[in-house]
Amino acid sequence: MIRLTINGKPKELSAPTGLVNYLESLDISTQFIAVGYNGEVIEKESFQEITLSEGDVVEIVRPVGGG
């Protein structure tokens, strides 16, 4: 079991998990999001290289329309 923080909330995953796999498990398309990973905004091209591990801090941001 690994513990990490996602969008400010503690989260537990059964094992280190690829970022893209995690996003897909939540039905989140990588096309319209930005991701902060341990304090840095990461490029979409790098999503495949990221494995969520113990202690990571992740922020997933989606645009919100409004007027």
C-alpha cells in the first residue's frame, strides 16, 4: 500500500501506479487536464513516464467553463 496526496486529500493505492493508468481509472481524459507532480507542472508528453509512488503530491486540474 502506498500513501500519497491527490488534490489535497490523502489517498492510498495498492501499489505504485502509472499516472496515465490512474487517470484512466477515474475516466479522466489527459487531453483537457493539467497535472502538478511534486510541485512541478508536467508536460502531457511526460505523463507516460510518471509512476505514482509513496509520498507523491499530485494536483489534477480541469478547466471549468463559466461566464
